[in-house]
Amino acid sequence: MLILLPNAVSLDALARLQILNLDGCGLTGPVPDALGARGALGASLRELVAAHNALTGTLPASLGRLSSLTTLS
């Protein structure tokens, strides 16, 4: 899964990200382990939506590090 962000988005903004909605974005392949890596999305991510894509494999254990995550679909 490759996530491209506009140049204007700072890495500091990702640390405060609360909702990441990738529903129906045409994503394919496995969910990368880096998605849950400490600092990648910060501790504030509450909702991760990646439904209606062609993701494969299992969810990486690193998603367990997202301590504020309450919704995963």
C-alpha cells in the first residue's frame, strides 16, 4: 500500500492524524508492517478504514502499537 501525500502535508500533521479513510482507493497487496510502526501515524489514530480494496495477507502485528485505534475496517 503506497500512500501519497501532497507536498503541503507535514510529517507533524501525520502525528496528529485521527482518521485515515482509504475506502475504495484501489489499494492492492499486503498491508505494510510500517503502517503501525511507532511514530508512523502517531498515537492519535482512532479510525483506519481500508474496506473495498484488494488487500491481501494478514494484518501486521505492528497495528497493535496504535494504542488509540478503536475502529479498523
